[in-house]
Amino acid sequence: MPTAAELFVRCLENEGVEYIFGIPGEENLDIMDALRDSSIKFMTVRHEQGAAFMADVYGRLTGKAGVCMATLGPGATNLVTGFADANMDNAPIVGIAGQGATTRLHKESHQILDLVNLFRPISKYSTNILEPENVPEIVRKAFKCAQTEKPGGSFISFPENIAEAAVTEVIKPLKVSVPATSSPPDSKVRQAAEVISKARFPIIMAGNGVVRNQASQALIKFAEQLNIPVAHTFMAKGVFPFSHDLSLGTVGLQARDIVACGFDRADVVICIGFDMVEFHPHLWHPNQDKKIVHIDRNFAEVDAYYSLEVGVVGDIAESLEKIAPLAQIQSQFDIGSLRKTIIDELDNYATDNSFPIKPQRILYDTRKVMVDDDILISDVGAHKMWIARLFRCEKPNTCIISNGFASMGIGLPGAIAAKLAYPEKRVMTITGDAGFMMNSQEIETAMRYKIPFVIMIWNDSQYGLIKWHQDRRFGRSGHVSFDNPDFVKYAESFGAVGYRVERTDDLIPTLEQAFKDNTVVIVDVAVDYSENMKLTEKLGNLVCPI
Ligand SMILES: Cc1ncc(C[n+]2csc(CCOP(=O)(O)OP(=O)(O)O)c2C)c(N)n1
């Protein structure tokens, strides 16, 4: 008979797990040993947080749960931030931790923490394996919970004495079936079509649910059939091509932005696959005067500023296909001048040669180097705001931004996971200097496994976003500065390559060379963050072009 650990690994294989990101420990010895005889690749990382972020981004890009593993106590607590990030960003993730034997869980005991309760508020399902025979049910339930809409986290704590125990009966992994999404009710489809037919200035807000439901093409068709402009959240970048005449680009900046003018004008907002965690309704619906049509696979979260006219729950593509032919096109929403203003904003700094480099110019040049299918992973900070506003995307899952939990440190491990999930695509992370240092140890992991990608660091020796907030609120800032290592030498110390961009016009050739180098490459870019407050002032004085 196999041990519970061996059965556990068979169950993970049965779920189609390709990689487990993690760090071995004393209390997961049996699982680690069972993995030696498995097709699953264990990726030994340098910090459990790195492992969790890798699983997070792998899950988000593939729709299959990313798996991370740690030992008990401190190993498990190190998983928490990346795991919570996946859970709140609705990325499927399964976290596994070793645990002390069941004979010592009830008392003060070395490295013992109640892990099930620790992970409960940051997961959809959190459990202990207390009997070897329960392994197939627990693994199946964990993956089902993690991968079913809305996706999120499942956590399994595996006590060491259970892991090493033999299973007493012949028991197999459970059959994996993918649940079908239900069809939207006809009455709701009709109601939605009626509300849209009466709208004078309808606008669509697309969220990450459209990416998860692979409904991007259906969204494009729907918008075209009804001639309705589309804005999307940070996490839905690319779900509607920016080059499309109906695109208004990205919404979600907490401050006002140009695209908000479209929302001011709208009388009906059609929220499709929209997750409230990204863009609080009070920011775009302060007067509670618009009709909201909610189209998603899940019922809407309750919020005083998100009171529905109609909610259509069911497969998103099917809902859109059914609503469109029933709706009359009355839209008078000419977004021409608004769209022109948004595009001008993106192009304005195309030839700005000042140094340090303005965020606008960095992103303009980056987009020139990166083709539509390449993947950009953003870290979290002021750079993320600029990426969200100015990085144009044509396809979903080509610009990954964490905007639910929004944790710093996701960029570098996220890039490793993206390259593993899509080895044929070029991958870059743009990160602040602070976020970079939070998980820079994973450069060693990438070098060891020969995973090439580019790390562009926006170097300002400050917690830039926090300085921006302080300046905006108090007109002064403090406790936000630090010193950086020499990033070129730092790269070289790992055997990676480092470049420092000394002139603005060198950025494009440096990035092209970095991709050609086909290894881990740091590109150190001095950024001009005086643009942050200039943007705040400009948006504060914004006069809507429509
Ligand atoms: C783990 C974590 N700690 C703190 C924060 C709060 N926070 C958000 S952005 C930021 C500063 C980021 O600085 P940096 O990485 O240099 O990027 P920049 O803002 O300069 O572009 C901080 C401290 C966070 N989101 N996540």
C-alpha cells in the first residue's frame, strides 16, 4: 500500500499539476520524497513568498491552480502574502504546508501554529489531512474550490505522521470534471436588453471576469453590434484591444482620470465580469444616479453604490450573445474626442529626451519593443499606476497587474511563472526599486533553472507611490527614501546580466539587447517621478473633452 504522501502526489498528478513552487522542510519530507518518482517538477525557490507569487501568476495566466509548498510554522507563514494576493486577485492557487504530528497539535510545541485557521480568512477552503484515506477527497475539493468561479485559494496542512502512514485500503484519485457554467435566465437577458435599449449613453466596464471566462471575443462582438464604448479595469488589460475605435482604455486610478469623463456622461453602465475589489463603485458612481447592468458568472457583491437595475448571472459569452440581438441600438455616445485625448496622452512624450526618463516615455518605448503577445508583469507602486494608464494592450493576459491585494514583490517571481507557463513568449517585469528588493533572491532560482526574462527597475531610491500620496495630501513627504545597491553589479553577482540606461535614447536598444541576451537581465532605469505630482495637478484641473 502507498503512503498517504505517495497517494497525495498521485492525486496532484491527477489534477494535471505541472509545477510545485516551494522549499523543502523537515515536516514535508515524505511528500518531497514521493515527488522524486513523479512527473511533477518541484521548483526549489529561495523564499516561500516567491513560491506563492509564482503559483499566483501561474494560476492567473493558465486558469489552472498554481501550487506552492512550504514546511510548517515559519515556512507556512512566509507563504501568506503571495497566497493572499492570489486569493484576492481571484487567481486559482493551492497552498500545501507540512505540519507537526497530530499527537502534538493540541499543545505548545516546536514550530506549531494552527495553520488551518491562519489561512482561513485568505482562502476559500482550508483544511488538515487527518486520515490517509481522506487524501483523494481533500485534494479534489481543494482544486475544485480554487479553480471554480470566482477562483481563489485552497490550503492543505499535512501532518507528518499522516503523510508517512500507509493507506489501509485500495483508493484512487477522484475523477476530475470541469463544471460547466450555467446559462443566463431568459427573463434576465430580456430585462438587460430593455435597459440597454433605453440607454442614451451606455458604457461598458469590463473586468477580470471576462479574462477568466475567456469571453474577450464575445465582448468585442457585443460592443461592436451595439456600438457601445468599452473601458476596462487594471486586471482586464487587453480584454478589449486598445487600438479599437470603441476603446476608452483603463479605469481604476483612485484619482480622476480622463476616461472618468465617459462615466460622468453615462446613464447606463454595463459591468461585465467586474470585480469590485478593483475599483470601488463610490469612485465611479458617486451620485448613485446611473443604471447598472451586471453581467457575470457570479451574483454581484452588495454595495450602496452598486445597486443593480438588472443582474445577469451565467456564462458571460453566452449572456452577451443572447442580449445583443434583443437590444435596440440608440447609443448617441460619440467618444471620438475623448478617445483622441486619451491617445494624445499616450503619445505626448514619444520624443521627450529628458533624463531621468519620464514614465510616459519609458512606457512608450517599452511598447515599441514588446510585441502584442509578449507578457509584461507589473509590480506594485507608482510604476503600476503609469503602466495601467499608459501601456496599451491588444490581448488579454499580456499585462499582469495585481489590483486586488496589490502586494509589492509579485513582479520578479511572477515573471518566472509567466515564462514557465509560456516559454515561447518574451517576458518582462517592470518593478520599483523597493518591490524588486523584496524578492530579488529569486534571480538565483531563475538562473539555476535557466529561465530568461527582463527585469526593468524604475530607480528613484524611494517608495515612490507613498511619496506621491504624502505630497498630494500634506504637501511634504518623509521616511520614504533609501539607498540601492549597484543593480548592474547585483545582477552580475548572480551570473545574470545588468545594464544601466544612461541616456533616454538608449532605452530601446538596451531593451532589445536584453531580450536577445536570453538570460536574466536587469535594466536599471532612472525614472523622473516629478511627473507624479504633475499628473495629479493635471487631472485635478481636468476639463472633460465631451
Ligand atoms: C508588501 C507591501 N508592502 C507595502 C505596500 C504599500 N506600498 C504600495 S506601493 C509602495 C511603494 C513602492 O515603492 P517601489 O517599489 O520603489 O515602487 P515605486 O512606487 O517607486 O514605483 C508601498 C510601500 C504594498 N502594497 N505591499
